[in-house]
Amino acid sequence: MFVSDFRREFYELVQNQRVLLFVASDVDALCACKILQALFQCDHVQYTLVPVSGWQELETAFLEHREQFQYFILINCGANVDLLDILQPGEDAVFFVCDSRRPINIVNVYNDSQIKLLIKQDDDLDIPAYDDIFRDEEEDEEQSENESDGSEPSEKRMRLEEEIVERTMRRRQRREWEARRRDILFDYEQYEYYGTSSAMVMFDLAWTMSKDLNDMLWWAIIGLTDQWVQDKITQMKYVTDVGVLQRHVSRHNHRHGDEDNTLSVDCTRISFEYDLRLALYQHWSLHDSLCYTSYTAARFKLWSVRGKKQLQEFLADMGLPLKQVKQKFQSMDISLKENLREMIDESASKFGMKDMRVQTFSIHFGFKHKFLASDVVFATLSLMENPEDGSGTDHFIQALDSLSRPHPNSAGIGHLPQENEGWNQSLDVIYQWCDVIGRLPRASIFSSVKWTKNRRCKLLPLVMAAPLNVEQGTVTVVGIPPETDTSDRKNFFGRAFEKAAERTNSRTLHNHFDLSVIELKAEDRSKFLDALVSLLS
């Protein structure tokens, strides 16, 4: 059931309770968690926080704590599956689900007692009508009962004939209804996509209660930026949500008079701006940022010799010496830094990159160096996905803490340059693998982008399988749909994987919260991929 009044039907209900908070391992979920934690701290709400990275962890944690809590809050997990079927809770358990994943499971939508959806209904949800999906099983039986036994034999005979006709009609109607139901559910469930950021939903709750702070607003910005950086939402959705947050930024950060005179050493200030679509360029060298930003790496095709040469031509067109672009941005000549955005804009358009500027936000901590929202997203991801020693929970807590430090994410940014070399090697391996697979029969369907001689781009999906557990003989399979700058960011691989597994009796496990990521037995990989090719052909 959708919660219409978050304050009355959610917050005031849990305010005097002890609640269990399940949080998925993604940046948007972390930011939503930070906002909710701040609200709980303000009102002295008791809670237990449990990070979860997949369904198995969620089920295990729920079984461990189910007897101690009545109210459970799930952030960025739980909306796109039948939650009660998976967790099998008691009748008194109540789940509040704040999840940006779509589509929402239809059973969760129409469960009025135990599932409470903290989801923005302004999104284009297209929920099927109740009567199109659910039907009373006793409906047909009741219509044929309660007949009188005192009728004459001829009347009974006529009534029996009528009943036979009616039953036949009811069976036909039921078959038609079931066929229509399957079509409706298929249309509703065939694509996986993302709605409004959970951090934005939680910030909206704080704003409704007049408890929103600048820190909460910044966390909402980070949650939205995480969706944008990882291509989870469309350009139109991003721009629309940026507009919503921009109004809050103006409200929270409006100052009268000269800002330079009113800005204190420990003050936090958020600004809206158009900045370069380059990852961490103010903390790395410009050359590294161009190489490791997915937008520029894909446009130049930096995995190829020709692509690397084209990057050199791009830098030459801007008139930037290699000595300057390969040193840290802060060490570049001031004259170059001041004109860098304009120089990149002018040259990028010549190389087919017309979207080098993006609407974003930055934060200043006193007089210290500013951080772009995308910088904080990458740094937080770096901490959460840290390959060094420590459990996933340790990395989660470290990433969560980094969002509230006086100078956030400096540790995460410090990790990133050390990972560049490994990142580059991984990309080389991936592209070599794709190049080999691309030469195999019928494998062109699994190439992400194929270039023809006349330079026209043919967009195709990408499926990749990587070893997960050698001892258990499992692999992780990921499906990525073809994307363009104008694509709707909808992923059809969740349903395609399910159908391919059914056709081949492949042993799969949906442990990831995203349905387009599955675990598969290695010996089933060939027949599974063959079935997938057949489905997508």
C-alpha cells in the first residue's frame, strides 16, 4: 500500500517504537539512511541499523531479529519482489519500504496491512488495476450454489442445462481473464528501471516536518547524483529533480550582502552550477580524469590505439601541454584553469561531445576546497567497494561515516588514484574479452557498440559472465541494455534471464537487488546463453 501522508502514517507511527533499519549497499541508500538517522537522532527514536548487500543477507538478518521488532524499514530493497513471500513474517510485522527500484511488485502495492510503500507517486508507475490482477477464487462456485431442490423435474432439467451453459461461459471468461492478466503483468514487469531517489524522498519527509537542514539537503543531492553518475535515470528525470533541489538550495543558502564577508570558517555552503562532466578532475590530473570518466572514455574509445591518439589530438586542439594536463589540477597554471571549461567546451563540440557540461551542485566547507556532488559519489563508492581487508559491513560503515566528516570523502578520494592502474588493467581485459567473443558465431548480439565502415553506430545489448565462486562453480551474469544519451534507461534482462532459466532448467540464484544481475552454475552457462540469444533475436 502506498503511504500518502509520510509524517502521520510513517514517522509518527515509528517515533515511539524501536525499529530495525535495513539499508542496501549503494550511495543513494546511504544518503537516505543519513537523513533518516538525523531525524531519529532529533526525536530520540531507537533503531538498529543492518546493512544488506543482497536477498540472502536480508533474509538472514530478518530471521535473526524478527522476534525483537514489529516495525522494519527497508531502504532501496524490497519493493520489486513479493516481500512477504520471501521473508515469511508474522502477522504483526509491518514493513516500510523506501525503494527507487521499479517496477513495484503488484502484491506489495495492494497489501494494505503489512506493506507500506514510502514511494513518490508522482513517478510514472502505471500500476495495473486491482480487478485486472486479482480475482476471488470462490466467485464462480458461489454463483452455482443455493439452488432450490423443490422444483419440478422439467424445471430441474432446464435449470441444469442453463447451469452447464453458464459454467462453460464462466470457464471461457476466466481463461480470457487469465490471458489478459498475463499480458498486463508482462507489460508491467518486463522492464526494470529507477524512480525518484530514496534520499530525495527522505529529504521531502524532513522538509514536510520543517526539520530539513543543509546537511540533509546535501545528502539528497548526493543520492540524486549517484543515480545520474551510474546512468540509472534519464536526462529528463535528472534535470527535473535538479530543479526541485535547486529551489531548496536557494532557500537554505541565501545570504544578504557580500558572501565573502559573511562566510565563516566552519560554514557549509551549497551552490548550483554548470560544471564539466569529468570525474574528480579537480582532485586528479586532467589527463587521468579524461581517461577514467566513462563518458569521455567511451567517446574516444580509449581502449584502442586510435582512441588514445584521438585524445592527444583533443588536448592539442585545446592548446594544453601534456606537462600541464598530467600534473594535478591544483598545480596547473592559473590562466589555464580559469579558461579550462570554455576551452574544453569548444574542442569537445568538434569531437562530437556536445554534453561536456552538466547541471550539478558543489559544496564549500568554510574556505576549504570545494567538492562537486559527483566527486563525493565516486569517493563514497570507493570506500564502499574497497578491496582491502575488512568486511562489507566495515566498508559500509566507513562510507556512511565519510558523508558526515568536516571534510567529507577525503579518504575515499585518496583511494581512487591508487586504484587507477587496476581499473585500467580491468578495462583492458574486458575489452579484449569482448573483442574475442565478438568474433564467435551469433555473438554479435552481446556486443555493446558495433561500428560499421560508414561510422554509423549500431546499438546492441551487452551480457557478461565472470567467475564468482570457483569452489561452488558459480558465475555472476550481468545484463546491460543498449544505451544512448536519449534512452529511457530501462533494463529488460531481468525478465529475459528468468525466461532463459525456465526454458533450460538452468540453476540460477537472484541474490542481487537488481534483477538484471544473477548467479548461475558454470556448467549451465552455455545452454543459458544460447536460450538468451534465442529470446533476444
